Amino acid sequence: MESERLTIPAQLSKRPALIAHIARACGRVGPARPASAESLELNDPFDAEYVSAFSEIFNNIVLHGYAGGSEEHIEIDIRVDDDELITRITEHGVPFDPGELSAPDLSQLPEGGMGIYIVEAFVDKFDYEPGPPNTWTIKKRYRGQDQRP
Amino acid sequence: MKYTRTDSDDATTLEIIGTLDALTVPEIRSCVDTLVDDDRQDIVVDLSSVELIDSSGVAVIVSLYKRVRAKGGSVEVTGVQGQPAAIFKLLRLDRVFAT
């Protein structure tokens, strides 16, 4: 098992480096991926889905929890355990009530309310506990090219 | 993120390169608004060079689609692959756009 902790300001400007970091963490589960220093290579379904889920959570924290951004720091714990990648985010933004969320009506081509839907669809397990501090945990096991449980 | 708008008669191609997400969407929103204001009727959004999209990026494309359609025009999305394809499939946008 290996783990690391990142501490970064809750700002969208930190998003590109953070997403690249999470993409590299994805590469530590399952078979080796071809590394690219110049672009995100998310051709493996595991990587595409995990990065998608994480990025929606980060957006939610910055845009909603911190009303667009803050100098306040959030903590991101990343753990690789066999073929499972676990990320836990701890933050002190405004919490939300998961019970108020409903699945988007995709037939209506929604322009919002898709973030948590993407998270829940793309990871094996998603937990949110309102705080303070609020904690978000996602887990996903590598299953090869077919990522459906 | 970079984008290029190319007009040819009634058709417009909007090529987007890089990441279309909550951070970069504000950069392209004015271009989308201008396409609608210019009454462009035949729009192709080329995502073949987009490597990452999030729900914010999806929203700006859906917004363009709805507004152009409301004016009687059409929006086609091409070149969707990799992570964007996973998002489009999940949100059933692959059925809406000829990706």
C-alpha cells in the first residue's frame, strides 16, 4: 500500500496540476500506462472515469463550497491499495445536503446538476459526509478495459 | 485550451483543443454567444483534440446546441474520443450528437 497527502488552496487555477497528479495516481493501479509529459492520456477507461469523478468533486468544492474559490486549503489523501485507488478530500467549505440531490433528467439535456451523477456513475463507492470538515471519499478498483462492476 | 472558429458560407467549424472544463469554459463562452448572435445555422464542434471535459464543458456545448436549434439551425459534435467519449456516453449525448 502507498499513500500521499496533498494540501492545496481551493482554487480552480490549481485544477490542471491537480488533475494531472490524479491521472498519474491512476497509473499506479493496473498495468503500466504509456507516460506523456505533454498531455493527459486518459485512454484507459479506469483513468477516464476516475479523473472525471475526482474533477467533478473538486469543481463542486471550489464552485459551491467555496463560492468560486478561496485561499483556504483542502487536504487530499490518495491511497493505492492493490488494484484499488482511494481518494479522500477534507475541506471546510459550505456543506450540501446529498438528500436534496436528484438524478438529472438526461432526456431534457440538462446544463447543470450532472456533477454528482458523474461521480456516482464512475466510481465503485462514493461517500460524502457534511462537516465541518466535509469529507468526500471515492474508491474504484481496476478491472481492466471493462470497468463496469 | 485553445479554440478556432472557421466560417465557410453558412457553415461554421469550432475546433477546441486541450481541456474544456470549469477553468477554461469562461474563455470560450463569448465565442459561443457570438455564434448564436451571428445566427450561424450549420455548426460543427470538433472535439478531436479535446483530451478532458467536465460537466461545465458539456454544459456550454449543450447550451450552444439548444440555442442554435431554437433558431432552426443544427449543431454537430465530431471527434469525441477518450475521456470525453466516456462522459458523452454516460450523459447519453452520443445519441444526441453525431459524434
